[in-house]
Amino acid sequence: MNNWWRGAVIYQVYPRSFKDTNGDGVGDLPGIVEGLDYIASLGVDAIWISPFFKSPMADFGYDIADYRDVDPLFGTLADFDALLAKAHALGLKVMIDQVLSHCSDQHAWFQESRLSRDNAKADWYVWADPKEDGTPPNNWMSLFGGVAWRWEPRREQYYLHNFLGAQPDLNFHNPAVQQATLDNVQFWLDRGVDGMRLDAINFCFHDAQLRDNPPKPKDQRVGRGFSADNPYAYQYHYYNNTRPEMLPFLERLRGLMDRYADVAALGEISSEDSLATTAEYTGRKRLHMGYSFELLVEDFSAGYIRDTVARLEAAMDDGWPCWAISNHDVPRAVSRWGGAGDDAFAAQLVALVCSLRGSVCLYQGEELGLSEAQVPFELLQDPYGKTFWPNFKGRDGCRTPLPWRDADAGGFSSGKPWLPVPAEHRARSIAAQQADADSVLQHVRRFLRWRRRHPALVLGTIAFLQTDEPVLAFLREHEDQRVLVVFNLSAQAQRWTLPEGLAATALGDHGLPGTRLDGRTLALPARGSWFGVVA
């Protein structure tokens, strides 16, 4: 085994918005096949494909109605097999999304379970009797707004949904549910996938006693993936997720995956202490990697990044981290951190996340420096955004189609795209940036290829140096290579002096804006980066 996933750069493909080949305005698997040469040209190691399974699309594929088939909107199983074959021919690993904790209310399992209290699937979901006054069994709230329970008159019971009402939670306390879930994972491993990205993995188990979550004081109503005006923020989520029964199941999952050659599981983790849970969920007997929303926030200070990474490093034993600063659930990083339209900033962000210890998820369009799109309410598709508009505008702003060229619909589709393609994205199209040697795309390509040549940046340990804002500095070390990494996170030039006893020689050819070393002092330009070999 070569553990390809350690230090890998994983490119996230959001199928609805990658490339449409049949003109229906929605991206598809043949579109991904057509775009694989472009992805491979970036110098990434793998792709992660967001859900393409059969689904009524209440949550755009994260509500799965059949875990073992492709939704006709995206193509067929044969299309997926073709995608897998071409990716492997190009040297790309393929990871797919698996949503284990919940499914669609249209799944055959749930359709049977909801009919009665005594059918074969009766205990496959989280059912509970109402209180004496008819209200839900406890105070749990849904992350997408409102109570986490929905009434089913045929059973005269409530069922649990931590997300949309159309996404009932499976009952992982039932051994048959665990086995059926593992069987679904095995179906795709047998088909040849190289790994799984596990959505909301810490939500699989609930408290079997259905105890109320304790209230959270107003000054602490903050979280990742939800805002303070969401009633979900009003509670500590001790009982509706992140339960201790999850650990033995993770070990069963790892046991299954270890039967296959060099595959990997990446868990998405969002808990009351996501860093601690990530450390607990990863390691030789559990998940290969874990990532959280801790860098998918508004704070972009050097201190916050340093403290976040250092806290995970301190908590982790034999686990392996994975970092992301953008994905399909949060505003794009260049906008979230105040640098929209700044090419040097967009390139620096990719270099920064790819220089931290661990693996990396890059979200499609990040390599183009795409900003968050402004989608008007009348064109909004995301039910989460519709519920919380206008304070929270949902996730559509980061999900708009990838601009392939400066043309109608950005060259994404010959039809009307499911979300609009902003003019500012068309100006940053793949075709335009391919032709510009100084574009964000070309800088990212150059950096990713350069990174591969430096084992310290791919596999090395990390140790942060004390710096004042806005400078972030750390050492990466692997075997006999030590690399000093320094970033100026501001739009103003900065100077930083190397600590006493530390000498380094500049590493060139990484494609980022130049930084001058004057004696032991670095003259960092705006958004400047510096890499040096430590003697």
C-alpha cells in the first residue's frame, strides 16, 4: 500500500455545476468525464464527487433514494464506470460521497418503515411516541430550521430528521441498519472507487434515551454551518449526534475498507468540539482522515489559523487531518475573507491550505479565484437559504456553474443553467485563464506541481513560529528536509525577521509573488508568500 491519500490534494466536483452535456441545465457524469483532462492538468491527486445517486433532490442529492444507482439526471452506472476508468487512466483517484446517517423519505426502506410499527423495516429509523400533549418527544432541533421531528399519522409517531423533513435519520442502534449501510459501501468499493467522503458522519447515532439537549447561553450561540438566528444554535448538541456508540461502528467500517487495496475514508465532522471529534474519529482503526468546518469560517487571522491547526495537532494521535477553506456549503473563501477580485490573494489561499500538514480538499472554481455569486431570491434553489433569507442567503452562491468560457451560461450548458452564471465568473473562465500565463489558474497549477517535489510539504510535521499579525510562519519537516513557510495575509507589505538561530535559503519556482530575503529579514509584498530550505 502506498497510502496515496496522505498529503493528497483532492478536487471536489459538484456534479450539478461542473459540466452539462445534454442541455438540461444540470451537470452530469459525462460532463465530468469530459472535464477530467482539465482536472488532471491541475496537478491534483484525486477527485471527490458530491452525490449523484437516485434522489428526489430535496437537498440536491444529499437525500438518497437508492444508494446503488445513478440518478437519471446525472446519467447511468455505465457513465460512472466510464468516469472511473478514465480517471484511473489519468492517474486520478476517485472518492464518492456517502450519506450514511440519513436518506430520502422516498427510499424504499423508509416507505416500508412508515407504514406500521410491525413491518420488517419498522425499527430502521428513529421513531418515537409523542408526549401526552401530542408534542414531539424531546427538544431536538433540525439544522435546517425548526424542530427535528415530523409526524407520521400511519404510525402515530414522530420520526427524527436532523436536516430536512425529507431526510429521515436511520436508526444505527439497529444492527441490521449498520450491516445494510456497510453493504452499500462495499457495493462501490467492489466497483473500484478509491475512497469515500462521509457526509455528516458524526450524526449516525442518537441518544437512545432521547434526552433533551441542554440550552446554550445567548453569548455562546455560534457554530459551524449555521448562524446565531437559527434555533439549532440555541442548544448544546450532546444527544442528537456525536454519540459514543459511533466509535465501534467506525472500526467496523475501517475493517471493511482494510479488505481493499489502498482505499481511504474522509469524514466530515461538525460537533460541539469538532477538532476533538476529528482526532477521536481518525487513526489506524477508524477513519483514515477527517475534516471539519474550522477553517470554513469568517476569521482569517494568522492567530486563528495557527491556533486551530495547533489544537488539532495536539489532540491527534495517529490520525491524519484534511483541510478545506471552501466547499459546497459555505461562501467561497476569497469573498468570505475579503479578497474577491484579488488574484494574488486567490493564489495565496490555495498555497496556504496546501502547505498545512494533512491532505487538502480544493473546491471546483477555487483554482480560478471565483468569488461568491449573488443569487437573487427569485432564482434561489437551496431550501436552507429560502428558510433563513435574507439574513442567510443559503448555499447557492458557491454552487453556481463552473465557467468554461466567456459565453452564454459560461459554456457550462447549451440550455438554461439551474443557477445563473455571473458575468464576473465568465470573465474568469477556464479558457481565459488557460491563455493567460499570469492567471490564478496558472499560478495554482505551477504551485501544485512544485509542492509534489517537496516531501516536507506533502508528508512533513508542522511547527508554528511566533509571529504578529498578519504574518503566519511555520516549519514543515520530513526526514532530512526542513522547509520554512511564511505568508503575509494582508493587502499591505510586511517585514518579518527570522528567529535567532534559524537560517534558510529561498526555494524558488513555486509561482507565487516574489519575496526578498534581506539578511535575515523578509520583505513580504501584499499577499506575499515565502518558502525556504532550513539549513
